[in-house]
Amino acid sequence: MVIYVSKERIRVLLAKPGLDGHDRGIKVIARALRDAGMEVIYLGIRNTPEQIVEAAIQEDVDVIGLSILSGSHMYHVPRVLELLKQKGAEDIAVISGGIIPDEDKEKLLKMGVKKVFGPGTPLSEIINYVKGEVKKRG
Amino acid sequence: MFKEGKIKEIREKKAEWEGTTLKKYLDTCPEKKDVFETSSGFKVERVYTPEDVSTFDYIRDLGFPGNYPFTRGIHATMYRARTWTMRQFAGYGTAEDTNKRFKYLLSHGETGLSVAFDFPTLCGYDSDHQMARGEIGLCGVAVDTLKDMEIIFNGIPLDKVTTSMTINGPAATIWAMYIVTGLKQGVPMEKLGGTIQNDILKEYMAQKSFIFPPEPSLKLVVDTIEFASENLPRWNPISISGYHIREAGANAIQELAFTLADGATYVEAAVERGLNVDDFAPRLSFFFACHNNFFEEIAKFRAARRIWAKLMKERFEAKKKRSMWLRFHTQTSGCTLTAQQPINNVVRVTIQALAAVLGGTQSLHTNSLDEALSLPSELAVRIALRTQQIIAHESGVTDTIDPLGGSYYVEWLTDKMEEECYRYFDQIEEIGGVVKGIEKGFFQREIARSAYKYEREVGEKKRVVVGVNKYLVDEPVEIPIFRVNPEVERRQLRRLRKVKQEREKGKVEESLEKLKNTADKGGNIMPYIIEAVKNYATLGEITNSLKEIYGEYKELIIY
């Protein structure tokens, strides 16, 4: 069966890389983005960067959102960027959130992460950001 | 408690007050909102009177401290005799780093140890597994083999301290490592005191460090309960935890109801195994969160004690008083801490810690002010510990037992918590019990719903979070950030390689084979895990052996 997917809806893949089980935030965001009219694919916890990138390409998403509260962001996020590049899929925007110190945030942004959201970010800010980012890309 | 005539008089006086004094005030100065609610959504009245607790019976509902139904406290003297245990959760990096942090905490007056493990350990992976990459030693200490445990407790006599270990999926193996470390120090099993969290049911609802499916996991928990009741009389083989359920988004009533339902499930499983309830129930312990809604939290603790006592006495027919005790540890709430203006978190922690003490906790962890930003720094940990010490020694709240007992509001709220808790029990029973509820995603959905509601309320400013949606300042955060030494990964991998080289391979294989056979036949596997640990089998090897028999759990995606 072929499912026709309208590209008019923004497609977002959300995932928790590594072993971190703190999934409260990402689930709230999944629901908020869905309620805002986006197509959300939530992969759940315990994903390797390879699994995330593969799913993102397969699902043809516009944005990947990664949530990490375990401190492993400096391994997992760059690895996702690297794999996207290898697969020629750098056009997929990567955003991340969780507990990420300012110093690391700067580093991640330089590496190519589009946006790092810290604790306490209003949901509306994230929704608007994703909409704006995708629109910008056309 | 109150004579019918008196209640009638109060009702009349209240109506009179509403028509006169109150009306005048409302006309000139209306209230801030139409409905006031607790965090669980209970409507809070303007003022409480004896009318709201007119069916209250002091002896039946409260009694005296140390007496059934233990609403006022499980001990007759409470903090007048002994302050709660100040137990700060700690652990990071390698075993050496954690050993150093423990010695620091002990030298600053801490009275119990609490070990945090890193994610690979929590999920049963060795540090050299692919899934462990980027996570080693970050959220806690990495433990691969007995060797690591020996180093963590080097120079800390295990008969002199009690140790709590936050470990669930692989709890039996980590516990076995602690037991063998004790034996190697010359401390026999019966002298070891402490707790393993070992509450697997809540892992499927929150925290998510599950390994095996619910049914075999529950069997494994009963193995540890049975082993403790026979060999380690001072050990709490389980800490039935609401903390993670709450932190994942549940409100106070969901935390209370789901935790006690989990507790009843373990008791039921152990009784089914043929254990006598009074042989193991005294060693069951609990672990709750404490959030900001002050009176609701206190009511939650008081209700928890009463509900558990009734459950144990009436449903499980426990005879010993200790079997009916709900002994609990409390941790202040991590998710209420803000990354914005982090020093304010000291105040949040103080309010929460005070509620835990007024609720009669047996031990307490106070969070550090920097936890929304990173792992806590040494200074932040010290302030958190000092917060407890100031409450204990300077505030005077410990001088009398359950000082809020008899407050019309607190008693009404305690009754309300109990009532709503039974409503959830009925719902869980209808679904077919806790395991069925997990399999159907009932708890996961309930928690996700509350988490989303909370976030929306913060977004819409229906709920004020100081520094986040009100009273904002635009200034950089200037507090020292604690960082784990990046060398940790390399050091841990080197040690694991060395242990693997030095151990007797044949003995490891033989002990793992025996373990699998026993697991397959359904016998108690604790003695076999201990045997494998003694031979320096790794955590990953033991876990994998059990996965072959029990299978692996794949979670339902619910949001």
C-alpha cells in the first residue's frame, strides 16, 4: 500500500539518543507539535545515532529533534550531524534540548545544530521556531 | 469529634459570615481567581472549618504516633529521638571519583550513602557495549564488575554505613556485587544495611531503565525479597518509588495511587510465592517526591501511611506492626528546579524539604540548586545538605510530632487523598492489575496527560514559575558548572579489559551456565548471581544470560 504524504504538513522526527530515559520533555513536545498541526514521528528512548538518521531519511522529515538530559549530548548530537552529512541529508534541520550547559550549546551551534532549547522554554517558542525554520527552507 | 449541635452552629455562623464580613471584602477586593486548586486539581475552599471534617474520628483516623493507622508517624517519638537520615544521592565518573565524593560527604556529617549509577549500568550494559558510548560515568558511576564496587567502598566499612542504591533492571546483580564487597571486607550478609531500589514496575511507567518484560522482572524482584528475608535482615530489598512517576509528570494523587498499587502488587507476588507476609513486609520501603504545593504534599505522606497500614492489615492480614509501617525516603523535586535564576532553587528545595519533614519522612535527599544545568557541584551539594541541617536544628519543627495534625485543611486534604487513591485502585483493578495496566499503557497515558497539562498551564501563565514565566531577568547564569573528567571513559574501559584478562574464564562460563539453568527452571537465582559476581562475570554478561531466558522489553510509544 502506498501512503500519500502531503508535504504541506511539517514532518518532525523526535528521538532520545543513547540510554537516557528522561522522556517527559520530549513527549510533551511531541504532543505540542502534533497539536500545532505537524506530523510527528516519535522514536522513543534508546536509539543509536544510526537508527535516528536512518529513520529520518526514510520518513523524509524536515526536522530532527533530539532530547538529552544525561550529559551525553556532546557525543550523540555531533554523531547525528556527521551521519546526516555522510548520507547527503544535511538539509534536515537538527534541533536539540535537555540539560545542556551554555558552553556546549555554543559548540553544538557551531557544528551545525540549528537551535538548542534549554529547560523552561515555552512550547509556543519551539512551535514557532520549527514553523519558521521550515518555511525559510521553502 | 465535634458534636452535631456544634457543627450546626458553625454552619450557621459561616453563612452569616459569608453574607456580611466576606461579602463586604469581596465587593471591594475580589479574589485573584474563581477557583483555587492543588496540583492534583482538588478544589481548595476559602477556609476550612470543623464542618469539613465532621466525620473525623481522632482515634480511628489518626491515633497516636507509632500506633495504627500511623497517620501521625510510624515512630512514637519521631524526630524528638532521632533526626531523619540525611542521604544525598551521589556518584559520577569512575569508582575512584565516587569513593572520594562519598568520603567527602561522610566527613561533612552525612549519615547514609546513596549511589547513582551511570546509564549503561542502569540498563545492564557493560562500558564496552555500543549503547554505552558517550554515557560512561556521566549520570553516575560506571560499574561493570565486582572490581568497581570494591573500589567505590574502599576504606568505607560496610558494617558502619548504610547504602542505598538506585538500581532497578539489574538490581539483583548490583546488589550481589555489594554483598560480595562486604564479604571481602569481612562483613557477613546479616550485618549489611541498606536499600536497593529494585522497583521494576515503575520503570515501565517512568524512568525507563527496564530490561526484561514485566512478568519475569516481577519474579526476579520476589527472588530478591525472598533472599533478603532469609539472609539480610537489615536490608530493604525494594524501595517502592513514586519519585520517578511524579518527575515524569504525574500529579500528587497519581504518584500516591500508582506507587501504592505497585507496592500491593509486590506483596501479592511474594505471598503467592509462599512467603509469610510478616517475614518480608517489615523490610519494604518507599520513596516519594516532594513538590511545591506544601499542604498537598504533607497530606499525601499522611494519607500514604494510613492507606498502606489498612492495606497490609485488612487485605494481606499482616499481624506485625512493622509490616504495616510505610517507611519512606523523600527527594525534593528535580523538575521544579529552574535553569533561570538558579539560586532561587535553594528556596524551592527548602519549602519541599520542610513539607517532607512535616510529612514524617525517614530519610531525605535535598536537590542542589544547579541541577537544571548540570550535575551538582560540591558547593551546591553542601548547600543542599545544610538546608536539611538548618531545618533539623534551627527551625524547631522537629520538636513535636505531626504538628499539622488537626488542621481542618490538612485533615480534609488527607481524607481527600485517601478517597481519590481508592478511586484509582478500583480503576487499576478493573484493568486487571498493575502489569496489565502497563501492558495496556494506562499509567503511561495518565502520566503523559498530566505532564502536558502542567506544561500548558505554565505556557498560558495559569501556573506561575518564578523566573520562568514571571519575574524574568536577562542575565547570564553565573554559577560554577560541574564537569565529569573526559578521561573517565578511557579509564573505565581499561579497567574492564584488565579484569576480563585476569579472571578465570572457565569459572565465569560455568557460573553463567548455572545461572541460566536456574532461571530457566524458575528457581531463585540470587545465589547464582552472587557466584557469577564472585568470579568477576560482568554486569553485561549476567544480564545477557538472563535476556536469553526472559527476553527483552520493548516499550509502547505513548505521548
